[in-house]
Amino acid sequence: MKIYNSFEDIEMELEQLSLQKEIGSVNLKLKFEQAKDALTPATIFSNLVASIAKKAIALKIVNKIIGR
């Protein structure tokens, strides 16, 4: 349990907690927007194509190494 020496200490702590809450709220909104942007059809398609391309390149390299 925290012991406060004055009302000023209490007010300062309440202000600090209020600011932390506001920062958390802004961070949550930002993360939501980022997630929403990441789930657009264009982004999903782009990520899928990039993934397929990486796997195709890796497969070509492996086939060259093993001599196929």
C-alpha cells in the first residue's frame, strides 16, 4: 500500500495514471488501425504472392544443390 504525504502527491499520481490511460488508449487505436490495414485484400494477396515467390526461390536453390 502506498502512503501519500500530501494531496499534491495524490493529484500528481492521478494525473500520471490518467496520462498512462490515455497513452494506452491511443496505442490500442493505432494497433487496431494497423491490424485493419494488414487485413485488406490487397495486403493479403501481396503477402501471399511474396510467400510463394520465396518458397519457389528456396526450392530452386535446394534443387540445384541436390542436382535435380
